[in-house]
Amino acid sequence: MKKILTGNYAVAEAVKMARTEFIAAYPITPQTTIVERLAEMVEKGELDAEFVRVESEHSALAAAYGASAGGLRTFTATSSHGLLYMYEMCWWVANSRLPIVMALVTRTIGPPWNIHTDHTDLLTLRDSGWILAMSENAQEAFDLTLIGFKVAEQIDLPFAVGLDGFQVSHTAEVVDIPKQDEVDRFLPERKRDKPFVMEPGNPIAVGGLTTNECAMEIRMSMMEDMEKVGDLVRNSGYVRDYDLVERYRLNDAEYVVIMMGAWCGDA
């Protein structure tokens, strides 16, 4: 089925079709319409999820942390200074191996204040342990959200889906939406018996004091699992094929221009 959706609404549609169970977010331009649309879906009964309205971005990811640690499929969204405000929790989420998916609608970091896109916010997550993907258009924003949930839950690492503020987030395009049963086959329920999930009767310690060796072991295990992402994306079984990089006329190229996001569509 084809729908005309903005990039932000495409993300919200994917979150619904993923049967996400918990959403916590705080509004910030140009991300706001994602969580507005999700709140509307929950209110109308289109999405059976707990939607928590928090007082800040830091609280949004802290709430998402607890939900994901409890085994729920969890989503949040932010932009720019909102990401900076939740930045402490970004590292808690990654180092705790929680498969949260976050939509990051890119916006330049001030001062001076500017609500338009660049990738400075996305790139602050480079070394944090989050898997990063950047959408060229609304179709990719939809697809990468679903792929993000699957890959994140396979290797227990968080996944950030980037989309350029306004160029993608607020531009309406035709998006090819798979059937719900296709999505359900691609993305089954999150497994609750994973090693990083808290459950009654099986207590675990989280975030305690540790040795240098243990801290390095954790980061090494994250890096080793991060290196699996390419194969997981290529072999995900999604209705459209994706790879880490989309190549175009490289066979006899002497120079290669590397881009990400909406710029790729312009090129």
C-alpha cells in the first residue's frame, strides 16, 4: 500500500507497525510531529503502547531505559539540543546493551540558534555505542525504523535513525507501506529471556562499580557486535534490500564523493 507521508509521519507509522510497547519523548523542533502523531495513535487506540509525557529529554531516555530494561520494545525521538540534554543517558543505554530505537531529526547545534539541518547532533553519538543510520528520504526513514528494531534486538545495542530536519522530516512523499502481517513476520515480539533484561526472580546488577578490565571487556563486546551490523542489515529479510553504503557508478571511478542523508537524493 502506498501513502503520502512526511518523513516524521513515516517514522511514526513504522513505530506503530513495529508494535512498539513503550514511548517516552519530549517535543523539540523539527522532531515534534513524530511524537504528536504517536500520541494521537495511542489516544485513538491505533497503537497499544504506553506513552509517557515527560518534562525533559533526559527524563525521556531515562524512562525509555527502564522500559527497555524490563523487556519492552521501546522508542523515543529528539533533535539537536534535546539530544545533548539526554546525552548522559545515551551512554547508559548503550553500555547497558538496551535495544532502544531513537529517531534523530537532525538540526544544527547552537549558538547561534538555527532550527535547520546539519549532522552535528547525529555525529556526537559516533563513539557512544549507538548504531547510526541516516535516511535519504521518507521511504528510508520508514524502512530503517523497522530494520533498526530488528537489528537492535538481535545484538542488544541501541539504534538511531537519522533524518534531515525539514528536508526529510517535513517533506511529503510517496511511501510504500508493507502489510502488517509482513512486518510481523519480519519483526516478531521482542524476546524477554535476553541476558540484559530484568525480570522478577532473576535479579541482576546494573551500573555498579567495576574494574578497568571489566569496563574494557564491555566496550570490546559492543565493538564486536557492532561489526555484525552490516551482515544483519544485508540479510535482515526485509521487503527491500539495504546495505551500509549505497554505491553508484564506482567501477571505474577515480574520485568518490561520500554523502549521507537528503544530500544523496539531490546528488
